[in-house]
Amino acid sequence: MDYEYAPLRLPPNVDRLTAAAQLAIQAEFSGWELARVQLFRDGTRKVMLRRRLVSQPQPGLSY
């Protein structure tokens, strides 16, 4: 299957619950799913979202 990916970087001041809520909203309304999370020593998170490629346009990420 083919996927499109969207990398996100969450700053250290975003707590875990807020990050989870933001990602849940993206999953619910835009079809994104969590592919990978990296937590760095300074508290930043590198998040990789993915969704299947389809022929019809889908909404993008909202920040």
C-alpha cells in the first residue's frame, strides 16, 4: 500500500495529553494515523503521521 507522510515536531512545552488530543483530532477528521514518535532529551517530540493515498483529495493538516 502507498502512504503519504506528514512529519510534525512538537515543542517541549506541549504536554503528553495535549499532544494526544491534537493527534486524535487529526486522525478523526483528516484520516491520519500515528506511524512513529521520537522523544528527544530536550522534551521535543518528532511525530510521523501517515495516511493511505486515495484518488480523491483529502483535507490537509491543521495547526
